[in-house]
Amino acid sequence: MRLPYILMFFVLGKETWTHIFTHQGPWDPTDAVAWCVWTAFASLAGLGIIRPLKMLPMILLGIFYKVLWLILVAYPLWSKGMLTGSPAEGITFGFLWVILPIVAVPWGYAFVTYIYNPKK
């Protein structure tokens, strides 16, 4: 369960913090939002290394946005044979790693905790 957090914290964190610290010139506002969100996401993954179940909603968010993006952006391009060489190609290959957190999530716990909670 800790592996996705470790990867996010170290791999994504290194890439995003490096990009932020080495960026020159004015930021495009939309681009800056994306980099800040990914940097915050990677930084908060450090808490997930310590408390993996408490930070599970962060993993669920990551799974949701990546799968949604793959369905809405990558799949239509791929089905038309237009993914290769497109700006979406690199992101697609990065997002295909979503299988790792999908396998790592304790889905029974997530269901009972966030969807079906008999205590309430």
C-alpha cells in the first residue's frame, strides 16, 4: 500500500519541485495551477507513506482523474490512430501506471469506509 505513496513522493515530487524551482519567466496561469496541484499532491504523499489508510482519498483522487483522462482524452485519440505523436502521448504513457494504485488499494476497506458505513 505504501509503494504508490513512495513513488508519488519521490518520483513525481522530484519532477514537480524541480520544474517549479527551475522555471524561468512568467507563468501561464493554467499551467501553473497544474504544476502546483501536482506538486502539492506529491508532497502530501509523504503523509501517505506514514499513514497510508488515512491518505487513501488522495490515491482514489489520483485513480479517478487519471482513468477519466485516459477515457476522455487518450482513448478517442488511440481509437482514431492519432495518439502516437500527439501531445497526449507522453501523458498517456505516464497515466497508464494508474494500474499500480488500482492494484494496491484495499477496495473492501475503501467501500466500507467511504460508501457503505454501517456505523452511521
